[in-house]
Amino acid sequence: MNRVDINNLVRENIKGLSPYSSARDEYVSDGSEMVFLDANENPFENGVNRYPDPQQRSLKEVLAQQKGVKPSNILFGNGSDEVLDLIFRAFCEPKEDNIITLPPTYGMYKVLSGINDIENREVLLTNDFQPNIEQILEAADANSKLLFLCSPNNPTANSFSSGKILHLLKNFQGIVVIDEAYIDFSNEESWVQKLGDFNNLIITQTLSKAYGMAGIRLGICFASEELIQILNKIKPPYNVNELTQKKALERILNVEKVKSEVVEILKERDMLSKVLLQLNFVTQVYDTDANFVLAKVDNATNRYNQLLKKGIVVRNRTTQPLCENTLRFTIGTKQENEKLIQVLKEIQ
């Protein structure tokens, strides 16, 4: 077990804060028939006239059981981006602290560092898209509060070596944030099961990918109770609305449906990877643990525009480090993928 003094990582102004206590925090319904006159709500029932549960208790209970953790190990956000922003605001002092990111990676880490006035120290992945452990630890200093590991990574689609992640967890003296937005498409195990071993570990997941609920904006944070309590201090009281909570609960209870959709996506992903390898303008198709495929082509901008004219929108990643002349293909439905393949063959 690796123990880091979390108190030394928390911003001084956060340590003394008490979370806002809402009406729905002070009285938690036990299911009894009550007359609610405590929150200045409109009394006329329409399904959303009452404030939502600020701690999303019903949703946490189900998810905790599914993930093998306690409800107190979970925090929900208005999308993963809010969760990430809360982490910045809890641990990073503006103009003083720094974070470490590993390009090419998810662009919001850099955006959030700019918004929060935090130095972003970038350490490029190796040529095989793995963390460069020596350079990461060399870049870190006493003010390095956060290390972001996106695994499976976006846009490269690969998972990071578990041995490399383990080494960083044992040696980085700040908070290690593992972004597992695409973990449901991977053969690798989630690091959620390692929460008890590392008190400086935060895992973020989402309902936007495998669960197909990008439109409801629900991000998930798994961490020790100590870290969750810190983040709860600064979480807006009603950050996850009632409709999102209800829709999310309905979806996560439909386990078999989600699994079947993931299986179909993986089947289509493998098929698309094979087809891409047969195209004369594709020079490399990278291994993928996500619901997308990254492919190196002869001229990414030209191929992107050709696809666009045929009514197909992909992502041109050629501006990203180590990703020159690459296109990112999200896996669609069988019909969408068939149309994509037809067009790809036409533009050869």
C-alpha cells in the first residue's frame, strides 16, 4: 500500500471550507409521506418541481454494488469535465502549482490548467504511445499536484502498461488521475479495484461512451473517502439534475443491454480495422482498446475533406504530437460503418 499525505496536497483555502448545506442535505426522505415546505420550491407537482438529491444516493448505491466499492467512494459530476475541474480547484494553487500531462491526450486537461492558471508540464508519450516514466518523474517537483493518465488513451486508443502505471502510483507524490472513459471497451481491468492500495488515486469514468448517454452529462469519480470528502466541499449542491439521475439509474440497471451494445461495437471495430489495413492510402492502423480506431494515412487533411464531401465526419488528429497524418474513426452502427467503408473504397 502506498500512502501520500493528502493534507499536504490540498489548497489551504479548501481545508477550512464547509460544504454548502442545502435543504435536501438537512432532511433526507426515508420514503414517508411528508409535506415539504423547506426549500422554497414550487409546490405544484410536474415531475421536476423538487430539487434533486444533492448526493444522488439511489444512483450511488447501484453503481457501488456493480463496481465493488462503497457509495462514499463515488462522486458524480455534470460530465467528467466538471469532475476534472473540481480536482483542479481542490488541489492546485493558481500561479504556484503544476500538473503533468502526457500528449497526445485528452485536450481538456490543458484547457482546465489554463482556466485555473496552473502550469501544465507536458511529457510526450513514447513512440509506442506509452508513458515515459523517467521523464515524468524528472519533470515532477514539490508543486506537481496532479498527474493525468488517460488509459485507454484518447486519441491513440491504446491502454497504458499496468506496470508503468503501478510504478507511477508508487513514485509520484501527488494525485494520480486515471481517466477511464473508454475502459468498457478494453480487456484491461479497471483501476477502481486498486483504490484501497493507493490513497492518492482518482479514477474518472463516464456514461457518455459505453452507456451511450453523452446527452445527459454524467461523469463519475472514484476515490478514497478522504478524497471524495474534499471534493464534496466544493461541489455545487445540485450539480446533477433530476432527469439525469433518473435516466442514468434506468440505464445502469439495464446491464445486459449495455453489454450487448459493447459487444456489437467491438465486433464492428475489429471489422473496420481490417478494412482500413487493406486501403492503399492507409499506412498504419494502431491497436485499439476504445470505441474508435486511429489510422495513419498519406494526407490526413485531404482524406478528411474527401470524407466530408461524401457526408461522413471523422476527426483529423494530425495537429496532435506523434499523430501526424492520422484520422480517428469512431465506431458507428453496422449501417454507418458500411457506408464509411464504401466511401473509403471509392476515394482510394
